[in-house]
Amino acid sequence: MNLLQAFPFSLMTREGIPERVAFAQVVDPRFVDVMAPRADFRGAGYQFAVGLLQSAFAPEDDSDWRAYWDTPPDAKTLADALAPLLPAFELDSDKAAFMQDWDLPEAEQKDISGLLIDAPGEKTIRDNLDHFVKRGSVQAMCPACAAAALFTLQINAPSGGVGHRVSLRGGGPMTTLVLPNDPAESLWRKLWLNVLPADRIAAKRPEKLSDVLPWMAPTRTSEAKGGVTTTPESVHPLQVYWSMPRRIRLEFPEKDSEPGVCDVCGEHSAQLLRTYRARNYGVNYAGDWLHPLTPYTIDPKKPPPLPIKGQRGGVGYRHWLGFTLGTADNRPAPATVVRHFYARRSRMGAARLWCFGYDMDNMKARCWYDSTLPVHTVPPESQAAFAGVVAQLMAVADEAGSLLRKYVKAAQTDRPQDREIDPMVGQSFWQATESQFYMALQRLAALRAYEDEQVAGVYRQWLLATRHVSLGLFDTWVQGVHIENLNTRRVVQARAELLRWLNLGKVARPLWKIVNAQQKESA
């Protein structure tokens, strides 16, 4: 099975019909999305497609990029560009095989379900803790799902025990993709928005295919003795799209010897894979790697850059500034494709930012998060001022959420220092204010200037909204306290202090001064 001639992810037509086609057919305007039986496979499918276009069909410059945005290439042109990569995308081969080690003597045989990041591990099964994802639910995969699972694991690999390396971005990285605002836009444009001019990735072409696709040469193993680390200087920068930290070899049955139904996609297949071989000490990625689709925390005093991971609570508006325009201290800095969009493509109109990834606790997948944030297009010359005002809105929210947690805790007990606060108190604030934040963001994006006179109305609306929500949530959380533990005087005092500091807090007070100066209204 060649994954370029038989793309392992289905493409969805405008009528909602999934089709399995050659990858070069992504240029067909009939297709609007990638379909997959699992959410993590769908995210991986987009990354697979973007990686292919970046590796084999990257535009020379922004003018070249714009030409293909306006008029996509035909399928033959794209297929011709992909032709040199065909040998590297054979899934079942005696030699080089897609995302697999060349040879694994003395490797451990594992069940095929082990390729799935959320599959219960050996200890979980031994301790009978597989309450949600049950053992034995996936015993066989068709080749397409096995390829999708293998790619998904390699680019997201969490820690897996001694010598089982994590992905180039660490375990459970957050991926952000810029998408057109119209969901009905063609798949080609959805992918092309995330392809960069060639010189933004590397100044020169790779000398060897294995510098980009690591399975095309013997694995750069990382044993304590004789092993090596793999830095951006060791290989070609395009390897960020094709990192291969795990040493894996799929075990194929004899052709047509084991037909049946795939446990992942539910489709009948002439071949089913039940096992694979694995060994530790694969490629150990280290150094200043920057994946173009991932935001990073960048601290010059503490290199290397740290990729943002999936985290408890998911992605919401509290991440908006860091994932789009970036914070002043680069904690985080947006993904390269997002920064390039704002610098060179923002005049094309509004867009969306698709954010997804696993929240991992070492080897355990706690949750898969999948969110979409609005991307407001602001002229490059106004972006710094716009970001500064948004940062003030975020600071108000941070302060209000912190005050809510503090005074709910104070209302619930005489000794708040001895009690842990329910994490959902803070989370409830962010959820309850999300729609108001995006309304404020829309108002800001429509402004032509960001002086106090222009933004005072937005500040007022946001200050009132966060105050109203905080007081309402305080009442809700305090009413949930058991009657025996409820102290009315303590509750009244805590609520009064909450209201006071919502108006006089370090962040809120100067913004109220701006509102009062411009609109003659005080807190």
C-alpha cells in the first residue's frame, strides 16, 4: 500500500460523502475536509497533508503562494512533484517502510492497539483500571488505520518507558492550524493556508531524502553508549513534519490471508494487522526545534523553546492572545504559520484557528482537546496596539477569576489556607465569560485606532461583564455548600470583599479611570 497513491485518510466531498483517493486529488474543489474514524486521526491527517505539501510542493515566495491560492495546481502537477517521494511512502516493504525502523531484531511483539495513544497500558490493565477505554476493544486494524495510528503516535509520542523517546514536540503537543472563515471553503485552501514559502523553513534543499524522512536510512539510535541526539543541525529542518522517535515495525499477514472488519473504522479489509514489533532508543530529538504548527514558550535565558502541550481545561479564550498575536514576553509565541498569516496574509480576511492535542500525564492520555478560535484580521501596523488592548482584557479576566477563587474559598471556610479550592470554580469563570470576550474582540477589531478614547467603551463593557459574572458565580458556588458549613456572616463579608476588589484591583482600577475620564462613569 502506497500512502500517496491511496491516501490513508478519507476526503469529504461537499455532499458529505467520504472518498478514498490518491493524495494529489486534494486539489479537487469537490473536497472540503479530511475525515477519520478518530479525532486524533483527523488532526494527524491534516498534519500529514500539510507536511507533504511543505516537503514536495512548497512555494518559492509569497507571490508564488498567492498564485496557487487563487488557482490550485491540477492533480497531475501535484502528483509529478510528489513522485520522488513515492518509494518512501510504502507501508509494507522489505526495506524502507513509512515511519518504520529498517530492521528490528530481538524486538518485542505488541498488540496493534498499542499504536493508539489512549489505549490502556500494561499496568492499567494489570490493575483493572481500564474503566473508559477498555482492553480488547481494538484487536485488528486495516492498513489505512494502522498507517494513521502509526503517524499519529510518532508525531505525538508521549513518554513510554525507558528509552522509548517522545515526539519532537514532546508528549501531547498542541497543534494550531489557520483555516478559512468559511467552513465550506475547499480543502486545498484549508491546507495551503498552513504551507510556508520554502525559505521560511530552510535556506537550502535536502541533500538526502533521509535527512527529511528518517525511515529512509538506518535509525539514528540513542543508546547511552554509541547513540546520538538529533538536533536541527543534524538533519534537514523539514524533518519537523516527519519525526520518528519510536522504533516500530508493522507485522503484515500474508496477502489476502486474513480479511475481516477493522476494529477502528468498521470497514471490511482484505488484510488486517494484529501485531507490531517495537524496540526502545529510537531518534532522540533535542535542541532548538521549532515546529511550524505549534506555539512555543520562548525564554532566551532558558533555552531551548518549550512547545505548548494540551492541558487540563482545554483551549479557550484565555489562550487567544498567545496563540494568535503572541504575548509581549513570548509566553507563548504563536506557531510560525500563525505569525506568517498575520504578517503576510491577514488582509485576506477573517479566519479561524483550529487548536487540538492530547492532555497527557506521562504515558496516560487524560483527554483529547479540540477547539476553534476566531482570528480577527488587523493591519500589520495596528497589530501591536490591538494586542496591547487585548492583553488588558485578559489581565482583567485573570484578576477577576483569581478573586472569585479566593473569595469563594473564604466564604466556604474559616481557614481558607487549609482548604483546596475546586478547580472548576476558576474554569466556570472562563466558560461563562467566553461569549462576552469574543464580542469585545469583535468590537476591537472594527476600530481604526486604539487610544483611550476609542477603547474606553470596550473596557467598560468588559469590566461590567466580568464583575456581573463573578458575583453570579460566587452566589452559585456558595449556595452549593452544605447548610451545616454555611456561615452567613462569612459569606456576606466575602461577597463584599469580592465586589470591592473587582472594582479596585490592580488591573481593573486603572481601566475604570480610563472609562471615567472618557465616559464620565465610575465603578
